[in-house]
Amino acid sequence: MTKIVSRFAPSPTGYLHIGGARTALFSWLLARSSGGKFLLRIEDTDRERSTQEATDAIIDSMQWLGLEHDGEIVFQSTRADRHNEVIDQLIENGHAYYCQCSKEEVDAMREKAMKEGRKPKYDGSCRAKGLTEGVVRLKAPEEGHTGFVDMVKGPINVENVEMDDMILRRSDGSPTYNLAVVVDDHDMGINTVLRGDDHVNNTPRQILIYRAMGWDVPQFGHVPMILGPDKKKLSKRHGALSVMEYEKMGYLPEAVCNYLARLGWSHGDQELFTMDEMIELFSTDNLGKSPSVFDLTKFEWVNGQYMQKADPEYLAGLLCEFLDREGAEPVDKALFAQIAPLLQPRAKSIVDMLEQSRPFIVKSDFLPYDEKAVKKFLTEESKPLLEEIAERIEAMDEYTEKALEDVHRQFLEDKDIKFKVIAQPIRVAIVGKTQSPGLFETMMVLGKEETLARMKRAVEL
């Protein structure tokens, strides 16, 4: 297998959103599946719109997703001299020329062509003038066609007569996008370009530059866009947020990668994949040719599956991080590692798990109570039952889950009552609300002293 060298080349004019993240993931998987290289290039030539904040956010997003890149990051803005060097070579070898036509003149050429039923484009009137200044245009072939086999869409051919003599260097001396991309990809050794299908029209033009320079042309593939559930362009109202917003919402990076991979790629009916599995199984042969639909409900389901299977120690570390962001009092990671397994079956995210863990991480004096639950279950009838079961727990020699079960079983037999009579009063007493993990598991995590303190406080209520 030829080792693939792929790249991700975002523009830092905004944060990395999930569409870009999916493209990065596919390019990363493509390289890793062949034992090749994955490179990162920041295309920051738009000086007015590019920001350091966006650049940092892109890099942070890639790191969070686990899409590590090989080698140093290439910043396109530092390579203008090299771009212009190639443009000069194209002029010297007769594949490019200077043009002094004004915008108004070019617009008139295109308008005339449209009226005559031809492709609206620049008519090449400066091709043979031998000018030595102005913008620089590529001398595109006037016959034949330019074609390539798209890794996703299949064969694509464009008649050369349909293509313009595109500008390579503007009047201010700055190289254009298509020229800079080709030079950078060539110099970085990129042999495979997988990107969004909004670049399909650029590819034949870029191939002309490769051929004019006598360079090897990479393989190209263009993945369809992601749509919202309403089949319209994905937007914030569909849940299309920046990658780091999902991190703040408590989604796991592995789950995000899994869901994004399944948006346009498949392997049978399998839904959940480890990163290693995706690397092993990924192929452009299984990339879909149609747009994918972003389903927030499915996304949350995938994250929930990862939450259930995650190592409690890993989740505990994330819970500590999220608590620290709040500026709250730190909690021992070991306590979170005990809490996590109780909450994993139902928690949808780290934020959700942190909310569910709050009754475990406060002292009895600060435990908030749900007023409706108190009114319904901490009644005069339940008060003596709570007092007596607390006394029995306090008298226990060994505080284990089995011992707790035995004490409660004996209490129910002695009182000739069903467990449901005391279950909710105890639950409200120790966690402040009617929902919690298993009662005895909860008591074990709280510990004997804290459990008793809460039950006694509930009796006072």
C-alpha cells in the first residue's frame, strides 16, 4: 500500500465547526490507515479576517479530538516568496502571462460571451502582448479536457475551453488561493487531498497548475456537505456549533469523532467504533456520495454509549476539570471515581454527570432539598421510620453494601412493610430528591458518617 500523505488546511477566519472537523477526521483516518502522514496547514493569507484567536481555536480543537498532526504546522502567510517564485517560473516557461485589462473590461468580455451563448470568461486578449507588469494569469489550454478520478464522486472531466485564464497574482503582488494551495501541497509532499465538495470546481484549475509546473498531481476526493434535519444547510439552530462548544457541553472527543465518522462513512451496520477500529476499517470506498444529515438525538445517543463504557478514572478527571472551571471547591478525584459508575448508565454528558453528582460532593449541612419531594415523603409518618433505620445503621459493625441490604431487609420484616414505604423517604433524606442511583450503592459512596448526618437532618426537617 502506498503511504498516503494528506492534509487539513483550514482558514482561521472563524472557529472549527463540525463540517471542517469531519473533513479533518477523514483526512487523518486516510493517512493513518496507510501508515502515512497527516499534515496541518493554516491558510491565513486573508489578513483582514484571519485571527490568532481562531488559529488557536483550530489547533485546540484538533488536539481535543485527538487528530494529532505530523511535523510542524505550516502557515501559508509565511510562504508568499515561494508562491511568487513559482509564478515567475510559470511566466518564464510560457504558462503564464501579464494582463492589464481592467475589471470593467473583463466584465464586458464576460457579458458579451453570455450574449453570444458562450462561457462567460476572460477572452485572453493579453496573452500575446508580451507585457511585463500587471496581474498574472495562467495560460490555460484551449483544447482538450482536464479530468481526474474523484475518490468519492468518480470520474470528473471539464472541457478546457470552459475554464478561464485564472489570475495567479493580483495587482498588489499577492498570490491567489488556487496558486498558493498547489505550491504548498506540492512542497509539503501531499499526494492525497480529501476535502469538501465546495472545492470541486477548483480542482481542475489546480490540476492545470500542477501540469504547467511538471509536478505530480495528487489524488483528489470531495466529500458532500452535512445538512440539518430539515435538509437545509447545517447551521447553529441544528446544533452545528464549534468543536470546542461541544467540549464545553461535556461531550467526549471519542464520541464526537465516532459520530462525525458515521456522517458519510459506513462499515456495514456498525454504529460504534474505537479510533483504532476506524483506522483499520476506513476507506474512501465507503464514503457516501450524498449529503449527510446531522441528527442531534443520535449524536447524544452515541455520546451516552461512550459515557457508559468509559473508564471511571477518566470520567473522574474530566469531572474535576469541569468543577474547576466553575471556580468551585475542588473534589478528590477518588470520590468522583466512586461516583461515576453509579451515574454512567444514565448520564448523557460530563455536564449532566456533574449535575447528578452534586448531592454526593456537598456536606449534609449544604445539601439542597426538593421542596415537593420533602412535602410528599418526609412526613410525620415517615419520621419514626427514618429515625429507627438510622439507629440500626449507626449500630452496624461492618458498613458494606451487603450489610446495608441485610439491615434494611430485617427492618422491613420487623415492621411488616414494603420497601417502597421507606425507599423514597430515605432517598430524599440522603440526596435531597426522588431520583438517585441504587440506594445502597449511594450510601456506600456517601459513607456511614455522611449518610447518618443526612438522615438525621431529614428527620429534623
